[in-house]
Amino acid sequence: MVKARKYIYHSHFDGLPKETDLKLVEEELPPLQDGEFLTEAVFLSVDPYMRSRASGVDLGSTYIGSQVAKVIESRNPKHPKGEHLVGRFGWRSHTICDSKSDFWVVPDLEDLPLSYSLGVLGMPGNTAYFGFLEICQPKPGQTVVVTGAGGAVGSIVCQIARIKGCTVIAIAGSEEKIKWLSNDLKFEHVLSYKDDDFGAKLEQVTPEGVDCYFDNVGGEVTSVVLTRMNEFGRIAVCGAVSGYNNDFSVKASPIQYLMIRKQLRMEGFNVYRWQALWFEGIAQNKKWLEEGKLQYRETLTEGFANMVQAFINMLSGRNVGKAVVKA
């Protein structure tokens, strides 16, 4: 018998999650049946969406999330022992799966780390690739603004925009993220949304307005960015992290007025819209990594026992790039 450890949703979040809101318990797994295989978590992801979707999680159930897992026992010839896959199995150490489970097999990453399958070569990378290119449809010479630019998705969007010949305005909050974007990724225009004169600085670096806006944050920052949008600008709404810990109770903004006046196109999206093209995005991001056009950074937390703290740290903006837990 295998004993799995898992985090259950123990108490409803009230603002920023607390350690006591998620409870670590054990679960005894039954023997494998024909067609099943047993996986063990290797790396686990913590992402902003896990907070925004908390209202849909039942108390007592395993908390939501993805992981890179290794097949450690199998009675399914299609998924042999030793295979690695990315599964939306939740916050758990071991999972019994079959061919109908929610996962995809990790392609050959060559010398790249397996954890990249939770980042630039996984959901966040595809979110940046498809969400930006398909919805914003950037053209060379245009101006692109990205909020949450120091995070897993935003940092990749910024770099893809540069690859496509755009002027990039990267917006972040922490000093460490701003230094990384400026000094390591070499973006010329990096702004802190915390600055009192943020609006004036944005106006200064966007003298010809903004053509594309990739929004991970929402709230007051978005209200300011929209005032700089050019007519027929395109906006990809990926997230609204500014309101996640407040049950979306952000300050009202004149979004409807600005959308009408500037004839904007704003579209929210879920990356799984492009499920059929999943490996196209991974292949292109991998190629850009190998060519040195994409740089990628992880904030790695050691130990399954530290999942909740890694989650809290990510929601507090303490990660740079992708937040990952090594089981």
C-alpha cells in the first residue's frame, strides 16, 4: 500500500491565504488495477489562478494545481515506469491515473530541467505565447505594455514582444523584479506601479500611445494603462491578481467609457482554448530558449511541506519568474 500526502482545502480563504487554511493529510491508495499507473510528484506549481478559483473548491477536497510527476508503477503499457508527465492532479504526492486522467506527457527537453514543464515549456509559456500573439496580434514597431512583468507569464510576454520587434513597457512591483527586468533582461522601460507618479512615467515612455496591453493585474493599474491606449488597441486579459485576495473587490474604473471612446478590443482567455496546439507553443518557446532569445527564471522552494508558504509568497509578490516547489 502506498500512502499519499495531500493538502485539503480546510478553511475558506479570507484575504491572503493562511497556513491553517490548507491541511496536510495522508491517504492510503488502493492497489493498481489493469490500465492504471501510479505517479509521484517531482515538482509542483503555485500560480495566481489557484487563489482566484478558490470559491469553486469544496472544503475537504484536494487543493487544485499542476505538477510534474514520474510514473513509479504501471499496469498500463502506454505509460511505462519512468515516464514523466504534467498532470492537473492537485496538491498531492502520489496519484493513481489511467489514460483518461487529465495530463500530458512531457516531450524530450534534452538538457533543460523538468521543472520548465510547469513554466516556460508548459502552461505559463503557452499562456504567454498564445494569449499574446493570438489576441494582441502585435506588429513590429508597436508599443506593448505588460503588467505582472516579473512573473511567470508576464516575463515571457515581454520577451516575445521584443522578439516580434515591439517596444516593451514592463510593469512590476518589487525591487528585485524591477532589477531583473532592467539589468538581466535588458528592458529599457521598466516601471513600478507603486510609484506615486506612475501615471506620469507611463505617459512619458509612451509618447505615441499603447497598441497592445497584456494584463495580469487589473485594478487601478489597468485604469491608468487604458488612458494611454491608441484607437483600436488590443487587450489580452490574462489575470486580475490585484483583486484575488479581496474577492475581486477592486476600485471601480472607467473601463467601459474608455473602451467605447478608443474602440478597444478587450478579450479574456483561458490557455486551454489552444489545447490542440499545445505542443506547438512548447516547441517554439524551446527554440527561442535554445537561441538565447528567451531567458527564464524560477523561484524554487524545497519540500512538499512548504507548499502553502510558497503559495503565500507567490501571492505576496516574493517570487521572481515562475514559483515552483520541489517535492
